[in-house]
Amino acid sequence: MNDLHHKFLESIDKLFQAKKFKSLKELLSTMEPADIAEIMGEKPPVERVFLFRLLAKDLAIEVFEFMDSTEIEEMLAHFSDSEVSEIMEEMSDDDRTALFDELPAKTVKKLLLRLSPDERKVANMLLNYSPSSAGRIMTPEYIDLKEEMTTEEAVGRIRRNARSKETIYTCFVVDTQRYLKGVVDLETLIMAEPHTLVGAVMDDPVYATTTTDQEEVAQVMSKYDLQAIPIVDTEKRLVGIITFDDVLDIIEEEATEDFERMAGIQPVEESYLDASVFTLARKRFMWLFICILTEAVTSVVLKRYSFALQSVVALTFFIPLLIGTGGNAGTQASTLVIRGLTLGDIEWEDIGKVIFREILTGILLGGALAIFGLGRAYMLHTGYGVALTVAFAIIAVVLLGNMAGTLLPFIAQMLHIDPAIMSGPFITTIVDVFGLIVYFEIARNILSLS
């Protein structure tokens, strides 16, 4: 807890206990919505509702949008029907859709009935798009202009409608049929001569469709450094926009999801402390179970080469070193490849280049680590043959790890599976099994074992 948060929390508690509600209201009005939402999340439901009712209307809506779904559901149970209607009506369309996604269907149905017919129509439209699509997170609250408008008329329209729109810094030019024609920045409109036509200063639009994946939208906005991107339907009619703050949420969600999958965890929707122990165990069990099944192959490999271990006991000294090195090399390679695929830096046609680079990298890393392996074998007095076996095996398992870490994400992408799944425990397990086979085969040849 930072000092500022602790200071605000202490002040709120003191004023609440002293029943100085006017001073408490004034204090809350000076705070950022995100800070208020965080503090309210630490309060019991009844006190949380009381504090919420002290907020000015505009500030209350902003705070509401920062709270998580569990807290919101608890608060809604304490609100009157009119309060619920007012809050739902005033929320931005994209934030309201995100809230509906997290609430139980029964609760969502009740909340939809609290909306005005126009707002209910918008909410239903957004909810009908697939969960990971651009249509699901877009908002219809944008400034639309016409080509034949003058810049003076455009600025006047912006001034009249600014309060009810998501952003005014990027405006969207459409024709009478709502076909997207261009985009224009507020700065451009202000700096242009008053009688200049909007069509003369607008730029060609970079846009996405309602079915475009949210992660792809984030990549496009990052690539072109956009504050907002227009979303069109299949006929290129403008139906909504996505702003940079929505993209930040997407990036955070996707990064968290990829991180969990790379660690062999099914994505957890709730925060760690809100999720039950059973949920945490269930989300982590599957990959651990798969790893146990595949690691059973390791036992078969060890049994198959037991003659080598009986003949040269020193070979067992280096098994942890080899499987650990191979697994780590594979994880490193897969992380770089997955990042490249996610950001669009690496395409399917680049697979040859990536393999070649990872082979060279594997030789360099393996060669350097092999020197360490030789030194370790020498210190353990294992003899020349075992030392040479360990050195060649290290190079081989690093190359094997790099190849596994390179190829598996490409295979996942080809099969339309999230490449992040092909990382962490999965690659480590594969490299463990094949690394042992390579190790014992090298030993058999160098040490003439049979």
C-alpha cells in the first residue's frame, strides 16, 4: 500500500467514524476515481454504498466503472431501481458491456430491463458480438462529420456533442449512408482556415471490422500510433470506435492470459485472492497431469538405457544439468518466437530464417556451456570419455531445446491454437525425454557401451 493510498484511507475512516459527512464528501471530490474505487473495494458493502452516494454524479459513474464485478454486484443489491437505472444509463457502452460479460446472466437480464429502449438496443448489439471481437468492446459514442462541412461547422458540432462522446480528439467522416470516408484530428480542424472543407483535410482511415480479434486491433493501433480506431461492419459502415484506454485493457488481459498459459495454467478470470482454492487447483491440474503422463516416458528411457548407467555410474551425475539446460533453452526460444508471432514481427514465411538463427544461437550457447560441462566433469574425475560425452550432449540438448521452442509455436499457430500453450511445462517435458535419449546415444557411441 503506497503512502498516498494509506493517507486517504486513514482520512476517510476518521471522517466516517466522526460522522463528518460533508468533509468526507469534499475529500472524495479531490481524489482520482481509480483511487476511490480501490479504497471502496476494501470496505464492507453497506459502507461502500454509503460512500458511493456521497459522490457527485459524474464522479460516481467513473468510480463505478473502475470497480470489479463482485463489488458492483454487491452494491447493486443495495441500490433502488431508480439508482440502478441511472447508473446503467450513464455508463459508457464499452464499460457497461465489459461489466455485463462478468456478471451472471440472470443479473444482466435484470439490468438490461433498467435501460432505456435506445440504450438497451446498443447494449444488446454489443453483447451479440463474439467475446474476443472488436465489436464486443467498441462504443458508438463518437463524433461523426461530413465531407462537405467546413472546419468551423465541424468544431461547432464537436463543441455541442463533446460531453456525451468517448473522445473528441479523433473524429470520423461518413457519408449519408454512414460509409466511412476518412478520419480527422481535432488539432487539424482547429488549425485549418474556418471555411476549409473537412473532406480537404481528412486522412484515409485505418480501420478494423466488428469481427476482428481484439488482440489484432491492439496491434494495429500500436503500429499506427492511433488514439482511436473506427470499427466498421461488413459493408464498411461505421458502427463504433475503440479508444486507446480500451486497448490498454486488452493488452493487459492478453498478456496475463499468455503468461498463465506459458506457465501451464488455464486462464483464471477472477483475481488471485477472489478465486477459490478449488478453482486455482482445477486451473493448474490439467497441465501438471499431462506433464506427469509425458514424464512417465522419461522412466521408460532411463530403464531402456539402464545398461549404460550400470556400466558408467558417472553418467547419472549430469542428468539434472542436461535436462535443465535443454528445458531452459527451449523456454527461452519459445518466448522469443511467441513474442515475435504476437507482435507480428515474425510471419509463417519467416520460419526458415528463424530456424537458421536458432541453430546458430544453439551452437554458440551450447559450445560455451559445453566448456563448463567439460570443466565440471574434470572436477568430478569422471574421465575423458564421460567429459566428452557431456560436452557433446550439452550442445545437442541446447540445439534440441531451441528447435522445440521454435517449431512448436509455429505448429500451434498453424492449428489455430494460442502459441503460448506451447511453452513452459510442455516444451520442458518434451526436451527432457528426447534430451535423455540423445545423451545416452552419444554415451553409447563415445564410450562403446552396449
